[in-house]
Amino acid sequence: LVEDERSDIVIVDPRPPLTLTSDKSTECYRNWWPSRPMVQLMNRSLDLLDEYAAESHNVFGLNRRGYLYVAADDDAMARMTEAAHQATAAGAGQLRIHDRRGSAYDPEPLPGHAGADLFRDGTELHRHFPYLPRNVVGGLHARRAGWLSAQQLGMWMLDQARAAGVSVVRSRVAGVELGDERVRAVTLENGASLETPVFVNAAGPMLPDVARMLGIDLPVFSEVHAKTTFRDHFGSLPRTAPMIIWSDPQRVPWSQQEASLLRREGRDDLLGLLPPGCHARPEGGAESPWVIGLWEYGARRVRPQWPIPLDPMYTEMVLRGLASMVPAFSRYFDHIPEAVVDGGYYTKTSDNLPLAGPAGPHGSFVCGALSGFGIMAACGVGELVARSIIGSELPDWAAWFDLHRYDDPALAAQISALGSTGQL
């Protein structure tokens, strides 16, 4: 594909664009990751997002509210501090430390803000974020972070693609025709056959199924991840709040009667120590009452299916988890507010790095396994795949996201040594 052949690009999708998983996320972004390759990828992807926001007059509502990680546990705070130094060393920006009242912290979400503000004093953190509990010991405000409208971003990008001559076919890929170990054509369920030397597998949770049409197995799996959007009619979370994340493992505060009932219903999984990562953010404008909340307290590998399996207690669990971080949410324990629960799949590799580049016969490429960072990484990963297709020079860090990393013992050892994936 070259500049004068863009009209030959065809997107094949059996569903309306952005309706599988892209519009089921928190729609957030950050460059705050504990490994250099992920920071480099995210910095490039966010540079593109900034460019698109300027070009589109920010039609997709990109903001810089940041991510606020909060801890009330000394061990969790120690892990947060260690991860902060890793992210800084990886190139995510300066780490500014605040450990006394009146330290130079600027809460405004300015475009130039990067790096993070580490609060090692819970009183100082609570002064800036008074909706947090008094028992917090510290937190971290990552600044090149925030959220956007994934639907509006996607539709704007689709409009740009169509204006450049790209077409969309509403069908499903039924097979890929090969000849001399090269891609020759793609057959569709509607009976059409598209001759092409290039095929990109960007099927999200269906990556493995499509890859098998090419005779390859991709090392990916999927987990169900849900979210709840609920009406915060008490105004428990200020509309100006950043994305807030509870960094401590926790036990949900059930009464004895509630715990007994859960045991009788076979829900002992909700009674023990549950993982950290319960998080939330405001949704909508200044007058909106809605909040998005997530907590993967029971993530497990599954084969993707639709509709996705959802826990009927999900909203209540998220609210109870969030109440550890925003005590005012406990007012909803007796009367769960109006809520909508949906979700999608985190399709991921074991090292939680995406796949972007050649995969299988000559002319076939993969663009996927973006796990829980699809919106924020999409621009950067898409650019890597496009550069691979046209044979353009790739950045050094691109090798970390190539499928062939599993065939390189030295690179595989470096990836294994990364440790934490930084995934929420």
C-alpha cells in the first residue's frame, strides 16, 4: 500500500464500528507505565491523540484530569512508590514529591503537565482531595492521563479514513486465500472475494479465530471485564475529580446477615480478601450525575461470547469497593442507584504487551492484544502496523510488540525481567 493506493483499503466488520468492545471501556489514557517500551509506545500514541484533538477541535473531548492512585496501606504505598520510580526511569516524566503541607502541587490539568505528583503524606493528599478517607497514607497523581469519548474519536477517525478513500464492508471474514505462502485474497460470508496482498487481523477478542484462518496460533487469551455507570445523585464524587484508583487489597464490608446469605448462595468468592484496583471517574459534563466504576475482583480466562456473562452483583460490589476510597459512596449500600452494566474482553498476551506487526504468511499482519489499554494505545499500535505494511523504518522499541519476540531468547528474557505489567 502506498499513498496513491489508499482507496484500495477495505475495513471488513460484521458489526457497526466500535460496537464490540471499544465503547465498553473506561475510555481513559495514561503514559504512566513501569517499563520503557510501554512508555515509549504510549508517549507516541498520546502525541497522536493530542494532534488529532487539535485537528478535530477536540471533538472527542480529550482531557488531562490525570489518574489518582490512593493507598491507605503502607505496603501498597511502598509498591506505589517503587512503581513511580520505575515509570520515571522509563521516561514517563518527572516525579514531584510532596511530603509536607504547602508543597508546590498544581492541581490544574494543564496541557503541559507530565510526570506525576507523589504524596507521601496522607494529610496533604486529603487536603487537596477532601472526599478521600482520613486514613489515607499517600497517593500518586499521574498527569499525562485522563479520558476521552472513544465513540467520538472512532467516528472522527472513520470519517477521516473514508475521506481518504477507505471503504467499509458490513460482512464477516470467512477465510484467507493463500498462494506460495502469501496472502492472495479474502473471502467474506456474503460471498464476495477481495483480492489483496495484505491482510490485517484486528479482530479484538476474535484474534485467535481469525489467525487460525492463516494457519497460525496466536499466544493470546481473553478475560471478561465489566463496568457500571451509575447515577451519583448524592454528588459523592466531585465532577472535577481525576480517575481515582484504590491501590489496596480489601475486604468488602458485609454485615453478618449479608455474609451468611452470600454463603448460602455460593458466593464465598465475595467474602475474602479481594484484589486492588477498584476505580472510578466522573462521566459527562459538569451537570451530569453519572459516574463510571470498575473493579475486576474475579477476572478469569474465558472464551469470548456475546452477550458477555455479567455478575448480577457487579454494581453493588463496585460501590462497596469504591466506598473504601470515597466513603460517601457508602450511602448507596442500602439503596443501589440506577445503573447500567456492560463490558467487554481484555484480550492479552501473557506478558501483557500488544501484538503489532507481521504474523504468519507473507502479507499478513496482526494488530491487537491491547488488553485494557486499547483506547490509549490504538493510535500508536496502528501506526506501527501501518509502517510494517509499507516497509517504513520502525522505532527500536517496536520489536517488543512484534510476534517474533517469542522467537528471540534475548528479547524474551528482557521482557520476562520487566515484572509488573502496570495493568489495572
